[in-house]
Amino acid sequence: MSEDQKWPRAAGLISSQVSTIGLIDVPAHKTSLSDTNAHLTPKAIRAALTRFSTFSYSTGIDLSAASIEDLGEISDPDANEALTRSRIAEESKDLVIALGGDNSVTYAVALGVFGDQLGQAGLITLDAHHDLRDGISNGSPVRRLIEAGLDPTRIVQIGINDFSNSPAYAKLASDLGITVITRSEIAESGIATACQRALAIAGSAAGPIHVDLDVDVCDRSVVPACPAAAPGGISAHEIRHATRLLAGHEQVRGFDITEIDASKDSADGRTVRLAALLILEAVSGHLAN
């Protein structure tokens, strides 16, 4: 790639410099319900940042004035959930972004973000699925967080899609008091309205909010590297816009980006590039707060 001093690349935002914003790799993949090489994805997302500039046209913010502290990688995160949790809690960043890995990472990452405020915390997921399954897998992080003490009435799931969940888990979500905003509702009222509603519910106790960006919430045409993505999910613009809006709320302290298998991406790398943009949207929204 050609270099232009007047066009700084977003990859240059990540450094060892101490910052209030941190980026950590959590390449879990061993308990995934479907075959995945999601452990390859964090490095691929970081590499994709070279494709983008540091300037957010919509907010007028040049991210080059800020920095993202590189918090490194959790080794064997499937067996080291306690390390993921403690590492994120100890860093105590204003905003931490975790790169998965499969969706199982949401459990440990969210607990790290919540720290000792689990009883006051909220969770927002952008996901086609409820993630309330039994056991330990990429299909169970929401259930496990509830069992750890997270109040299910402060959980909002945006983008739940038709034919992607069973009646049993839909009933469980309802019985637990989880707020569900379906793909159809988003189509009718818009992603901004969905985000505003989610923030009001997840942030009702004034504790930290964690946002799980399970990228398979998107339409399969834009995320071919997400094994569970279905036709008719939300658009790339919608997930980008939601990320920026959510990051702009003062209680949002964490994001995870999950369920991408970089080895299955299209030749143009569209899924991994979208994930890289989600990092930039999160930082842009946070700095605009």
C-alpha cells in the first residue's frame, strides 16, 4: 500500500501507550457449536485496520488525536476465563474492546467489564440468537451471566431473527424478563430507536453496560465469515450505526466483537473489514460522548 502522511491509517492508533481505551484479543474457539477457526480472527481484524483512515466524517472526530492501548492477547482463553475476567477488571479502562473468538468470550469479558458492579450492570447484545443454551459454549454466555448474578431484566437483545431460535429458548428469554427487539421491529422503527430503548433498560441501575456485537446478527451477504448468519439480518450500516450510538453512552464500558471465522471470509475480506470498522465506530462514539 502507498503511504501518505496526510492520510494516517487506523492501524497506527494501536500502541503500547497508556490510554483510557484498551483493545484485547480473546481468541476462544474450542467450545463452538459449529466448526470455526475464530481464533484466527483477532489478528485478521487488526490487519484490516490498515485499510481505513482515522477520520470519522459523521462526528467530525479525527481519532489520530487519541490512542488505543494494546492489551495483548489472552492465551488459551477457553481454559482461562478467570484470567480474561481479571485482566480486564484490573485494567479498569473507560472503554475496553475485546476481539473474539466465538461468542463464548462474552461471559468472561462482560464480567471483567462489570467488576464489582455486577448487581447494577446491564447487557446489550446485537445477536440473532438468545445464547441461553445449557452447558458452556458460544451458545450459552447470556445464561451463564444470569447465573453469575446479572439481572435478566437489564438485558436487551437487539436483532433476534426468525428461524434462528427455538420456542423453548424464546420462552425462557420471556420468562426471565429479557427485553427482545426483533429484526422485524428494527425494520419498522429503526436501529436508533432500538438503541435508545436498550440503553434506557440496560442502564436503569446506573451500573456499567457491556455490549456484545455478535456479527452474525447481520445479513449473511455482508458477513460470509459468520457461520450462523442468515439472510435477512441487519445491514452493515445498522450495526456500525448502533455501535457508535451505544458507545456514546457514558455507562457503556465494554464491547466484544465475536462469531467471525476469518478463514471463511470472502476474497474481499468484507466480514473482517466490517469488524475493523466496528472498532473505529466504538472509539468514535466514545470520544464524542
